[in-house]
Amino acid sequence: MTGKALVPGRGRKPKPTAVKKRQGNPGKRKLNENELVSEQLTIDTPPPDDLNDDGVTMWHFVLKELCPQGIVLKTDLETVANYCIAYQNRKAANADIKKFGGTIETESGLKRNPAYTTLKEALADMAKFGSLLGLDPSSRSRLMSNADTQSSNPFAELFQ
């Protein structure tokens, strides 16, 4: 033995039971009937107080897109808020870079604008929280969409 503890890999994130049911339980495994269920967020859910105008705009955009799909629950409130905070930080960093440029003058000479660090962190946060919400293509493909609940093929009518 090399002295390292053997730690099993985590594997894929589990799908919520509601998603499995709507897909017809493709794996045919026993469903978790005791899964914690939360109420869905609505488009009218008010944004948190710590969002500025940019964050509030993104809040309404995200809820408008995700609420009709039944993707976001009240337990996801903080994830949506964190995504919006990351967005407002990205906007502020971009504005700072646009106003002051890529470098700033200091007593010791030219330095890279610190807003680039804020921008990089905000983009990473947006990617992380966006993925949790299904806002990127790969995570969106893992979530349920309205297309999964359609009972008929809309293209079949074209061939009749």
C-alpha cells in the first residue's frame, strides 16, 4: 500500500426523483420516495435586498426563464441570488476596466487593474452557479425541460 487512503469517486450527481418520474424512470431503479421536496419559485418572487439594479435585472431574467420549466425551487433561492451577485460583480468589474483601462499607475509603476481579478472570480462564480441552475448547455441537457413532457411529436403533423 502506498499510504494513500482509497477514496471512492463520487460519480455523477444524482437526478431528482421528480425528473426521473417525468422521464419514465429510464434506469428502472427504485425511486427515492423520501426525497426532500420544496415549493417552486415563482416569477413574482422578490429579489434579495443585497442586489443592485444589475443583479435585480438578472434575477428577473433567470426566474422568467427557469420558473415556467419548474426547475428552480425555494431551496434554490440562494443559488439564484449568488448567480445574480456574480453577474453584478462582473458588470462592475467590466465598467472599472473600461473606465480605467487594463493597467493603473501606482507609486511603484504600472500595475494590472485589480478589476481583472474581480472579473475572473465573478466569471468563475457565474459558471459555477449557472451550472447548478442549468444555465449552460451541458448542465441544461441533464435537467428536465418542457420538451420531455410533450406527449406527441410536433413534426409528425407535417407528414400527415
